Amino acid sequence: MAEDLGIHKNRLSDYRLGKTRIPEEIVRLICLKYGIDEHWLKTGEGDMFQKSGIPGAFSLTESIPVLGRVPAGFPEHIPESDIIDYINIPEVPKGAYALIVKGDSMSPTFRDGDYVIFRPNEEIRSGDIVIVNNEWGESMIKRYREKDGEKFLVSDNPEYPTLKPNRHYQIMGKVIKGWRPLKV
């Protein structure tokens, strides 16, 4: 739980034992992270869990692994060294992974620093955004296109060339969602 909240386990222990008052932002984070009703947490009254339709209620998933790259043999084998972080984003199905967008080849759809959430083994159709590993094992985000029986990988930014994948290119998953961290 301490890791989920981004605090040290000793701090969590102090909260649980009543040695330290829990800051409001930690209370809100606990409610958001675990779907707990804030009124119930503070008073013990009402329902323990948030119900859908209540303002502020989110349907959260398990932590989503953020990969530095998509390894060969994915998704059966993911070395710990390829997981660089974990994030939680509302309404993402189980079995999803995230990559951080690098560069502007998919701009304006995705910007440098955005997260793309993807799932392996999804049906791919022309127009879908996919995660592709090239012949050197580098992970790329591209739009998959088919025309006259030929396959292409296209950047949304027209300044980048269209790629014609060869047998060494491998589609690793389909992008199902994007997330842009808010910088304030």
C-alpha cells in the first residue's frame, strides 16, 4: 500500500497506528486508488466503496506496467529491467501495458512524453495505432494501414516517411488509450 501511495512504509505505519495525522491529499489518494468512499473513510457511515454515477468515483485498474521497450517474447516474458514504472489510469482493462511516447512522429495525436496504453493479442484493423518492434528490437508507435493487400506503418506527423514493414517487423499490441500527464 505504501508503494501504491508513493510514501515510505514507516510513514504508512505511523498513519495506521495513529501516531501521525493522515494528510487530506493521502486520504483522497486512498479513496481514488482503492475506490473507497471518502465519507465512509472519514466517518464510518454509508457504503465503503464508491458507486458508479457518484461524482468523483472512478473505475480503477491494477497498476499498469510502463515498459521502456517491448521485449522479444512479449507478453509471456517481460524482464523486470524492461519495466520502468507503474501507473494507474481509470477504465483500462487487465492485461494492458504502457509506453512513453518519444519524439513527435505521432503528433498531433500523441506528443513527446504522453503515455500510450496498449494490449497485446488484440485484433488489428487498418487505421488502428499499434506498437511495432522493428528489426533491431526498437519499439515504435505507428498507425497500421492496409491498401490493395499491402501493409504500411504510417506516422500521423506528415514529416515522417511511411514504412513498408518486412518480415522482421512485429506488431506487439494495439493502442487502446492515450494519457497525457498534466504539467502545472
